[in-house]
Amino acid sequence: MSQDKSLEKQKHIFPIRVYYEDTDMGGVVYHANYLRYIERARSDWVRKLGNDQNAMRDDGVVWVVRKLDADYLASAKFDDELTVETEVVAISGVRLTMAQLVLRGETEIFRATVTAVCINSDGKPIRLPAEIRALM
């Protein structure tokens, strides 16, 4: 399987444009939308790695965010072109921890450390599937 160029060095790059609907009354991106941006980037990343989340769900396994630490560093505004960078920082038997940055050019706008786990259909944590660990 050939990997997408945006996955070189295990860093995924995902472009985002800020739309009017993303902004608040102050004209800046509403704080919760950064979480949407980084979620979209993570979903795109695992898809490009070759992981079929629909097939996982059909097998009774889904990803959930267990922990998220976020820092809002600067404001993004309407029509800004942003980039979300996602990189694995740690993998254990049950956890995947990623660093995610939202940038406008070289300027860091938002930074998060996200820990995700897999759960079964009963909502109980399970070990990361071997095929997932191999992809990362």
C-alpha cells in the first residue's frame, strides 16, 4: 500500500479554510470549532493510513477521545487558510496519543494533545487492534 504524500514522516497535513459560519460575534473562530478541525484531520489521517472506521464499527470497535489538552494561542478569522498537523507521540497497548497543531502559515493558532482509545460495543476499552498499531 502506498501512503499519501501528506503522511510523510508520520505527520499528517490537513488544510482547513475558515468560513463565516465558523466565527463568533467577535469575528474570530469560535473556540469549539478548533476541536472540529482537529477531529476532521484525525479522521482524514486514519482514512489515508488505510483504516476503515466503518468496518471497525461493524466489527464492534470504535475510536473515542479519552483525554484532550488544548491551548488557544492566537485567533483565526474568516477566510483564513489554516493547516492542521497531526503526529503520533505515543502508542501503548490501549492508547494512542497525538499532537495536533493548527497553523496559519507559520503562526501557531491552536495546539492540542489528544489521547484516543478503542472501545467495544459494550463501551469497554480494548487493546488497540494489531493492524492499527502496524499502520502507525
